[in-house]
Amino acid sequence: MAGGNLFGRALSYVVNELLVEGLANKNDRLIHRTSKGLSCHEVYALDFLLRAFQRFAVKTNRTLENLSSKVKEVREEVSEQFRESRGHDDHFKH
């Protein structure tokens, strides 16, 4: 199970780096590169879409992190309940 937790944290880190922090720095360069030949309104629309996607990525990342921590809590609770129930069963076998 420790490997799964490590994988989850690594995946979260990669997603965070690529989608959240990377987009913030690339927005201006992307707009500059693609805005040649576009009207001012099209450039503003492109900027709006990129920022909207960035907000979506941030919210999605935050939601996945929250869900991951909740799953971990529930898994620990269920594991504890299972250990307690096995302990009581062993007690009755004597």
C-alpha cells in the first residue's frame, strides 16, 4: 500500500506542476505566439479561455487532493474496525 501512496503523491505532483504552475508561465508566451494575425477580441478570448482552463485545473487538482485524503481517512478507519473485529473474534475462540 505504501507504493500506491507514493505513486499517488508523485502523480499529484506531476499534475500540479504541468497543469497549474506551467500554465501560468506559458499563457503569455502562447498568446504572443498565436496572436499574430488575430484581432484584439480574439486575443482577449484566447486569454480568457486559457485562464478559465487554468482555474478548472486548479479546482480539479484541489478536489482530487481532498478526495484522496478522505479516502485515506476512510481506509484507515475501516482497517482499524477490521482489526478490532478480528481481535474480538479471537477473544471468543478461547
